[in-house]
Amino acid sequence: MARITAPTLVVQSSNDPAVPLEAASWLASAIPNARLLPLVCEGHFPHIVDPAAVIAAIGPFLQQVMA
């Protein structure tokens, strides 16, 4: 993962029963220029449970990296 050069946003549900937040934190720390964004929502699929929150998170990230 250290070879990934693209800006990366790791989006993670803070209450994911399948993947703990610590795993997402490790992933974000293993990728250079990655950011972890824990979302306060339930479940393993935040893009389904709370799509508005995911879109709200991705939009500013894309604006920043595309600037």
C-alpha cells in the first residue's frame, strides 16, 4: 500500500460490525496521503445506510484534491 500515490479517502462506519474502526485506521495510516473519515452510522454499508453523509464527505475531499 505504500506505493499508492493517489489521494485516498477511507470512509468507515464508526459502528461497523464486520470491520472495526481500528482496521480502517490502520488502512489509512498504511497509505501515503490517505485520510480516515469515520461516519457516525450503523452497519457495514454506510453508502446504503446514509448515502447523504457519504456524499457530503466525498464532495469536499474531491474538491480539495482536484484544486
